[in-house]
Amino acid sequence: MKGFLLAAGFLLLCMPFSSAAQAFEKDLIQTSKGPLEITFIGHGSLMFGYEGKIIHVDPYSELADYGTLPKAHLILLTHEHRDHLDLKALQAVRTPSTEIVLTEICARQVEGGIVMKNGDRKTVQGLEIEAVPAYNLVHMRSEGQPFHPRGAGNGYVITFGDKKVYVAGDTEDIPEMKALKGIHVAFLPMNLPYTMTPEMTANAARSFRPAILYPYHFGNTDTSRILELLKGEKDIEVRIRNMK
């Protein structure tokens, strides 16, 4: 019996990182062109499934074995920090036909991508994509040096049928958010000290009023605080998923 248990333990240690070990949460959003499946990988990493296409956002190999996840038709990279631009994860999900939307700085490391600057709009893989600013106003690496400088990073608004999904990237509650219209789903970061406090996140949500708010990339921030701050906003549904 002892030998059997030892052998079983050895087999478990030697098993590859399997899909069973990657029991990610998923949600379905109904659109005019069919369901949008959201897979919550964690941190700033998401996977969307829509009309037979797979879209990876900021794949990060410390969160998942991307070799076992579906290959990407489209990859969105918000900025160049290593937990958002991970060459190992990119290699695992990229194919010769995969299209990558990325920033100018990301393009220095990733060849063959479609560069989008803040304000650009493009249709890629049949999806309308808008690049919106993502930057810090308050939180600084050092005096005068924000963690995320203006113009370097992107958030993305992706249109899936009649639903617009906003993936904010690493940002604070910047004035440009007030111009966002008709956002159905928003992913807003809440990872201190690099992005937003719960108060900033609530302020951002109030500025453009998404129907569904997913705080993401929130690290050790207490997510109960954002629930408390927005409990009176009946038209904003806050959904907490495992996105540390």
C-alpha cells in the first residue's frame, strides 16, 4: 500500500499541467450574433470565444499552461510589461494566421503585429476594435515617473455584435473614460499601487456606466470595497471573478 501511494504521488508530480488543473471561471454574454464566452484566466489575462474565434488578451504563462489552451485567431496586447507581454505565452497560442493587435512599444519585441495608437479604430478578424488611452495620473514609480505613461499603453473596446466590451489595460480613472459610450461589459484594473484604488474604479464606472463591471488584475485589493461603493448604482452590475 505504501508503495502504491508513493507511486501515485510520483505520477501526480509528473503529470503535465492539465486542463483539469485549469478550471477557469467562465461567463456567457448574449449578443445579437450569438454568445460571447469569457474565460477568466487571471490577473490581466482573458480569453474570449465568439463566432468560432478565440481572442486572447495579455496571455501570461505564469497563470496557465497556454500550450493546452485554444490557439488564438486574435491576440490583444495592452502594453509591454512582462505580465502583459509574455513571449512564452505568445509562442504557445500564436499560429501563422494569428493576428496580433499591439502598441508601438510592444512591436519592438513582437514582429508582424498590427500597431494601434490611442484613438485608432480598426476591423480585425471581423471585429471592430478601438484603442483607448491607458495611463496613470496619480500613482508614480518615482516623482514625475508614472507606472504607465500616457500614450504608451492601450485599452481596447471590442464590438461583439450589439455588445461593446472594454478591456481597460493598466490605467487609472482618466478623463478619456467619460467619452466611452454604450459599453456593456467593462474590465477595470484595481491592482495597487500600479492602477486604481476601489474608489477610482467606482469613479471610472460611474463616468461611463457599463451594464456589467468586472474588476480585474486586482491582486490583493479587497474586492468587497468596490461592491460597497457601487451598491447604490442599480444599472451597474459588479461581478467578482478570480482575476488576482
